[in-house]
Amino acid sequence: MKKYKFVEYKNNYPKLFEKEREKLKKIIPSSRIEHIGSTAVKNLGGKGIIDILVSVVKKDLEKSKDKLVNSDYFLSKTGGDKNRIFFEKEYGFFKKRKVHIHLTFINSKIYKEAIKFRNSLRKNKNLREKYSNIKQKAISLGKKNKDYRKFKEKFIREVLK
């Protein structure tokens, strides 16, 4: 697995999200699409991956999954569960840009927590700085992605209380 690097927040993240959002809206028109993750929070920094939460009516989850697969989004065997289906997509040849799609159903626990966490970081500079430090330390450990997520989990759970 390629080691992640911590990158400072870039002002083009919202534009990259909007570009991907337009594509996703054509694939799944009835979906709610939200920018989440570190690239959705100005001045946070992180891995530089555009994380996108796509939510649909629960009964449409499987159909939406198939539409994303048929539109060249890579269905990941890890990172998902019964309420969240995880996809990846890379753009570019020499300089790659990664997009992660988190497909879930509208108002699921995952949906509510992702939005609450993002909004908390956007509103609170101290939380944002603490989380940035945690992310930098997690990345510096150089372990697998699972370990990176686990390292951040305690802080995330505290914010979501």
C-alpha cells in the first residue's frame, strides 16, 4: 500500500468537488451529494482526497451501486459496510487525483455523522487544529489505511457525542 502524505488545504478542492458532483448527478439524479472529509473543511489539510457522500433512498442503494460501477467507479472490498458502499476513482496519469465515494441511504447514521463532523470542524477552529494534528500524526505512522482510520476514531467519536 502506498504511504500517504499530509498535504495542506488547497483552494481548488471545492471546484474539484463540484466537478465530480456534476458527474454523479448525471449518474444518480435523485441523490443528495455532499462534500465531506478534510478537503471539505477550509484550512484543515489531510491526504488531499476528495471525499463525497452520496445518499439515496434506501431501496435504491443496490441500483445506485450498480450505476456507479457501470460508470467506472471502483467498488472497494474494504472501507464499506451494510450501510455504506465505498468507491474509489483516480484521475490523471502522472499527477493523480483521488476521489472517494461513500454511498449510503438518506438520513442513515453514517450520513448524519459525516455531516455533523464536517460541520463541527468548519465551525470550530480549535477542533479543526486538533484534528489536523491528529491526522498528521496518523499519516506519519506510515501504517495501513485501517490503522490510519483507527488512530483518528477516538477524536471523531468525541466530536460526535
